[in-house]
Amino acid sequence: MRERVVVTGMGVVAANAHGLDAFEQALREGRSGITFHPKLRDLGFGCQVGGIPDVCDERKREY
């Protein structure tokens, strides 16, 4: 069975950019957004790198 899908918009929230245009530009410039996080080291995690988007609490509720 096939169902129809309609895409009404696109958006990106990533560690290196917010918004589709900014994300595309970050990729073209080679900016990954992945960084070292001392808190992960302090908590004893084996992996201490990650990408954390800089998003305010109000914006988080939208997602």
C-alpha cells in the first residue's frame, strides 16, 4: 500500500548551524560543530566529543 506524503517545509537544528541555508553554508565551509566536552570527561564517559546545538529553551519547545 502506498500513501501520499506532502512536504510543507524543511528545517535544520544542528550543532554547526540553525536553519537550512546556514546549515548548507556550514557544510560548504567544513564546519562540523563537533567539539570536546570536558563534562563528559569528568563524568567518565569514554567518548568525550559531541555536537550540542546552541538553542534557547523557548526554541526547544518548537521541536
